[in-house]
Amino acid sequence: MSTANNTFTIPGKARNFSFILLIAGIVLAAIGAAMNLDNPTRLWTGLLYNNIFFLMLGLVAALFLSAHIVGYGGWVTLFRRVPEAMMLYVPVGGILMLLILYFGLHHIYHWSDPELYNPNGPHYDAILDGKRAFLNPGFFFIRALSYILIWSGLIWLLRRNSIQSDLNPSQGVQLYQSSKYIAAIFIVVYAVTSSTSSWDWIMSIQPHWYSTLFGWYNFISMFVTCNAVMMLILIFLTRNGYLQGITNEHFHDLGKFMFGFSVAWAYLFYSQFMLIWYANIPEETMYFKYRIDNYPLLMWLCVVLNFVTPFFLLITRNAKRDNSRRIMIAAAIIIIFGHWLDFYQMTMPGALANMAHGAAEETHGHHEVVRIGLYEIGLLLAYAGLFTYIFLYNLSRQSLISVNHPFLKESRVYHT
Amino acid sequence: MKHKYLVGVYNDDDVLLDAVTQVRKEGYQMHEVFTPFPVHGLDEAMGLQDTRLHTIGFVFGAIGTLFALTAMSYIMSIDWKVIVGGKPFFSFPAYGPISFELTVLFASVGMTVVYYIRNGFSVLRDAEILDPRITDDKFVMAFCLKKYHEEADITKITGLLKQSGAEEVYVKEMENELEANLIKKDGGVIVESHHH
């Protein structure tokens, strides 16, 4: 491996691509927004779910890295700077998240309406009053702020250790050892906060509804998306002459992750759906009932895109090792888009119904249409552009390979 | 009729891997390699065809899924209708766990049976082991002497084995023929083994 290839300079095309995505996305979203000014709920919820999607993408990259640090997963060492650069999006996405939550609170979250807690008022909601100790704006913002601070802090520590090991050739092992503690803490923090943040930001859109595995569902959704994004990035980097140590073995294993976690997603989707369907308790079934009645295409499309398609595309060994990587690229794009749709599906129907009718369960016989228009597509492009640029920038700031990492050789001679 | 094999015994998996490459570079194809644990990269080094066992697994799995779904649909909605929790007789979501279990069961049992048949294992006779030490700590490379019956070839292979680090080279007579591996059509590109 030549040292020349160890420094990543952002290719002009990639930089322009990210700017074009960002600008085109903002323009499209602005046009879409101008056409829907009468529906602020849609505008804020669109921002919310796009922001969560990309914030969690960065966050789960840190989890990917931490899991491999703690589990002595040597094979990722060659390309560990990729998840590292991805996770540095978290502070940016986190600040945007706080802004969206602050300004959009009353447009997105039905429970933030103070009228619901007035026992003598016409809108009094006894169930929400019971949840008030947890679900009130003050505590909600304290939680959001602390998630973002803790995540960013731990991510900063992980990154600092990684950079330090580049500068101190003799300390590769010690720095790895201390990264293990940070990574272990991060995993525990993530285990709790991935659940609570998805309750806060997504599940509470329909505040009567609850599902105990909602957090895991979100985690798996993001984990498989993160694998798909990394797959695309690695294909891009290797085709541009970087990371030539990456072989079919690495692609094969990342492909197995995409396949395996797509199945894990299906498992969690089914576990959530089947138990709620079977128990048939009104405050649980309303989530699926509302979607099956009003958004059947969207709901089942998510299952097809996120499980059926990747399952059959990625099941063969050749699909994962084929040098053209055609199937891999197709599967990765389908997975990313499918999970983005799934986030739409988790947030938008509930928010729109709540704002229009008070509560989602009171809308029998009312048919909504899927509203994915210029606005949502524009936001997806804009966020993708922003994420891509921040990723490229962070990737170019450090050497592309963590040269003093103790597992670097293991990663080079890796064989599945 | 006895079947004769030329056997080279190795002490280390890395040495073995290099030896396999070296022998194949000289144009000789080993009949089989036996190791006490899976050695990464050995299949590629030997030029073996990719296994088709997973395809069999998929086919058996699909049969299992279809069997489960048809059986449950017939039982629950035609043959013996029972009202469970007020659900419809044909309740697709409820069929998931059983379909999954039968998929796994069919795939695993099917693959095991095919694997046994393909390798000539049978409950009716004892396994004949080429060299008992392969179940402990030795690595063994075997050449079929039906294929290499010329004295010159045998001398050459023996030399190659010893030179590449074999501790011991001998000829073994077996009652049963060892099942042959499928080699890639082009003989497989000779892979330089990794140095760990």
C-alpha cells in the first residue's frame, strides 16, 4: 500500500455531486413547501423524519465501530475511517434536531397541546395526563439535549483516540485498549438512548400508542441502512483507487450484514405486527389499523423493499462477490430508499391524522393519500447532499487508513 | 478391490496451505485434503468448485415454507375450522412462526441428508478413516494412485510433498474409494496463499 493513496482528497466530481444534491434538494423542498404552506404539520414532520434518518445513520455508524472495537472485529480495520467519518455527522444532525424539535413541537406532537391536560376542558385526555410525568415539553427537551451531548461527547472521544494513534506509532495498542472502554460505554448508552429517543421523537407522534420493541425496530432499520451506505461508499472509494486492500472478502462480509440485518428487520417488523394483531388491544392495534386502512400500499411496499427484495437479491454468494457489484449497488439503494420510506410511514400518517382529527383512532372510514411529493424528495436529496459533504470532508481530514491500529494486518489478510 | 492413496502428513495449516499451492503449480491435483478444523482459503487453493449445498438448502427451505402454508391453510380453513380469538379461519399472520420453523427444519434436515449421501457416509458401515491423526492434530493431503500410477509421477509427488514440509509420506490402502471432489472447470486459478 503506497502512502500516496493513504490520503483522501475529495474528488471534484464527488464534491460537486454533494453540492448539487444539496442545492437541488433545497430548491425542490422550497417549491414543495410553498405549495403546502397550509399544512405546517406535513412540513415539520417531513423535516423531522429526514433529520432523524440521517442523524441515526451517523449514530449507528458509531455503534458499528464500537461493536467491532469491543468484539475484536479486526476485519473492518482497513476501512474503519469510513464509519468514523460517518459518525461525525452526529453533532451537525443533533443541532438540526434540536432546532426542529423546538420550532416544530406544536406542529408535530399532538401531546404538546396544553388543552389536553385541563381536566375541565373539552379536550381533556386522561391517558395522556397519565403519561405527563414523562411526556412533557420540559423533560422532552432535557432528554433530547442530553442524548445529543452524550452521543457527541463519546463520538468525539472515539475519534480523538483514533487520530492519536496515527500520531503515535508506538501507542497503537494502548489507544486501542482505551477505545474499548469508550466503545463499551457507547454501546450501553446507545442501547438505552436508541430506544428512548425513538419513543420521544417517533413513537410519541401517536402518543396513545406504544410498542415495547419500537426502539429495536428503529435500531435494526438504521443498522442495515448504515451497512448499505458503507457498501456504496466502499465501492466508490475502491473504484477511485483508494483502499486497494479491500477485497471480495470484505465486500462479501458487508453483504452478509446487509442480508442478515434485512432479515432481522423483517423479524422485528413481524414480531411487532403479529403480537399486536394477535392480542387485538385497541390502543395497540390502532397504529397498524390506521396504516392498513389508509396507507396499505406504503405499508406493504416497505416490507417488499426492506425484506423481500434484499432477501432474494443478496441470498447467493455470487451476488456478494461479483466484481461488477451491480446487484450489491441495486440492493443497497433499495434498502436505503426502503428504510427512508419506512421512516415516512412511521411518522407522517400519525402526525397528519392527529392534527386533522385530534387522534388517529377516531378516523374510521377516512382515506388519506400517500403524500410523498416534491417536498419529501427534496428533503431527502438535501440531507443526502449535506451528509455526503460532511462525510467527504471528515474523511479527507485524516489519513484514510488507521496505520498504527493493531488489527491492520488482520484486516489485510482477511479471509471469510 | 483395494484403493491406493499416496498420503502426505503435515503438522501446520499454513505449511499445508503453501504445500497445496506448490503441488498444484507443478501440475498435480490432490484427491482430497483432510484437516482437523476448517482451514480458511483451502478450497480456493485446491481449486475446488463452489459447493452447491446451499442451493439444496434453499430448495428444501422453499419446500418447507410451501408445505407449512398449504398444510395450515387446508387444516385451519377447510378441514377443521376452529374459531381462535375471533380471528378469521384463514389468518395469514398467525402462520408465520410455523412456516419459519418448517423452513428451517426442511432446509437443515435436507442439507444433512444430501451431505451424507454425497460424501458416502452411511449408518450401515463404519467410516474408514484415511489416517486417524486427522481427527487430532495432523493435516493430510491424499493423491489417488489410480490417477497417478506412473512411477515417475509418484516419485515426483513424494519429492514435492517432502520438500514442501510433509513430515511423513506413505501409501495407504483403503477398502472404499474416497469420494472425489469437484474441481473447477478451468482447474481453478492457482491462488497464492496468504501469509498469516
